[in-house]
Amino acid sequence: MRYDELVQPQRVHGSLYTSPEIFADELAKIWYRSWVYVGHVSEIAAPGDYVRKSIGPQDVIMSRDAGGEVHLLLNRCAHRGNLVCEADKGNSSSFRCPYHGWTYRNSGELIGYPFPQGYGGRGKLDELGLGRVPRMAVYQGFVFGSFAADGPSLAQHLGDAAGEIDRLVRLSPEGEIEVKAGWLKHRARANWKLLAENETDGYHPQFVHASIFSVAESGIGALYGEKSTAVTRALGNGHSENDLRPEFRRLGAPLGWFGTTEAKVPDYVAAMRALHGPAAEDILVEGAPHVMIFPNLFIAEISMFTIQPLAADLTVQHVTAVQLKGAPEMNRRMLQQCVGSVGPAGLLLADDTEMYERNQVGVAELRPEWLDVRRGAHREHVDERGLTVGGATDETGMRGFWAHYKELMSA
Ligand code: FES
Ligand code: FE
């Protein structure tokens, strides 16, 4: 496949969204090679806790062993390949395969098999165990895995996107977020890249989300207009953000980014001021990031999404409310806002998903073959960090995504 022909600076080919062959190539070159976000340490807070997660179509068990170590194990019995873990989450020191009863410690080692004489006795299969994601690394509690035994470190992969995760966790009076609100799963008959590209597309909200902006009397729509001082930034390595801080600073109101006031969350504001002193004012005004971390983690201020590709035209979007450790007043509101916008009857994600699915049908049409991603290219600039910055409604993030995509796929 000639990815340098399919991915051009200002246009990308429609087959990138529809071809099963390209999808298989993406699994090999992106999903099973690059760093992929898996889960958060707070989901397995106690020894023995486990949650079922994924890296693309791979079923991954994230567990915490008796000593507190975190493991990323593949959900596949070493005997004849059955699933060893059925529940979405739980607490157990071991996993027992339902087929022939082989049992594994929650750190992956095979610890027993029934009727051992058939193998010449006990302890004869020590080389077997659950498969393991070869590399795991944690940043601010966010657990990432990579199927590549070597390659760039997680710090290298995250690069300038790490600061956006920092911006999220510093909103907690204890400097940590928690993922404990439960997960919603939304299935979309669409290619995963339509979702990834849309996450920092500041061009669509005025149109796709007009209904929620009008009923909620939200100021969000104006952030994504031609007059907005917000910017879209390519953060490198395919990551991108809508940096809304210029608008929030202009507004100058603590928690204005969250559509609330300090009077409504007094304990939270007091805790932040006690912790940060005068620096708390900027933190409370600037709010949470809106960042897409390549290829599958999207932090949308109060909601956190992971993108799970299953086929060229099938993707599951997992979503949960961000919870700030030590901020119960905020957490209740964050949960409500999350459910109201991206829950089953939410007013935001359903509209995006409708666009993804219509888009998937559209890109299968044979002409004009290309999708245009040139918006704002003529008015970009490079900032003091060396990052490319465009206007609030520009496709700067998409172009950054595609540049990284082409690099990985051409390798
Ligand atoms: Fe798991 Fe046989 S497949 S014990
Ligand atoms: Fe949207």
C-alpha cells in the first residue's frame, strides 16, 4: 500500500476508511505497535482488582497482584485458547479457565491444572502462562500498553500531550483523577479514524451540536466560531487539542469553563486555593483540556473516551465521567454533565455518532475519492514550542494526525 499517495498534505483517500486490508495493516502498524491507552490505576485500586480492557480487538485484563503490581494480560488460556476471564471487573487472586480448569495467578503464571498425571505430574508446565502485553508504562495513573517489545518510550510518545494530562490532574485538590463512574459503550458503524479526527474538529460543533447549545443555553458553541480566540494545536505524534484557554481567560471567571461559579462548589474552590495559593486562580479559570491522544484516548474536559476499532467500519467508543480525587462537589456535577451529553439519551455524542455513520456510508461512494483536510492551512503558525497552531475551526489537528499516521504506516 502506498500510504504516501493515499495520505497527502491537504487530502486523504476514501479507501483509508473502508478497506479491510488497510484496517489489518493498521492493527499491525499502529494498534499492535504504538503505545495505546488501556486503563487507569484507580480502576484497580486494591490488590486482586481486575478490569477487562482492550487494545483494538485484543481482550486485555488489567490486574493488580497481591504485591500491588499492575499487569496487562491477554485473555487467552495457554491450553487451548479459551477466555479465562468473563466478568468486566472484579477482585480475585486467580483466573480459572472454564474449559478444562487451568488456573492462573492474577499476575499471569499458571498455578494449576486438573488431573496433572496427564502431564507427568505437577509443576511440569511452568513455561506456560497468560500472554502479556510486552510493554506497559504509567503516566499520572494512566496505564498504556504496547505490543512492540522496543521502540519509543511512553514519555517520547506522549511528548507535548503529557502536559494536557497534567492539566487535567491538577484540577484535583489531591492531584489525581479517578476513573470510577462506570463505562458507557457506544457502537458506531464507522471507521475509527472518523472518530479520532472529529475529537478536535472545531468546525462541526456549531452545526452538529446546535440543538444542545440552544436547549442548554450553553456558551460552548461560541468557542468554536470564526470570532473565537481559541486555537487548534497539533501536539506532535498524532496528538491534537482544541485549546480553549484564550476564551476562558477572556471570560476570566473561575469555573466558567465548567458552566458554573465558585459559589456552587465552595469546598472545592477552597481546597484548590489552599493547595495552590495564588496559582489556583489560573487553574480554575483555564479548566480542563480538550485533547486527543493518538490513537485512542480522548479527554473532553469532563468526559474521557477510549476508541476501540473492531473492523474497518465498526468502532466502539467507551466513555466515562472524569472524577477528581477529593472533589465530591465537582464529581456529582461532572457525572451529571457527562451523562447529559454523552449518555444513552445524551444530547452530544448521539449527534456525533450519527455523523460518523453517515460519513462511513458517504466515503464508500466512488467519487470524488478524496476527503479534504486543508481548512486553515494557509493561516497556521508555529508557536514557541515548535507546535503548529491553527484557528478554532481549523483542521490543524487532523493534519497532525495524518502526518503521524503516514509515518507509522509507511514504516
Ligand atoms: Fe483453558 Fe483448556 S482451554 S483449560
Ligand atoms: Fe462533536
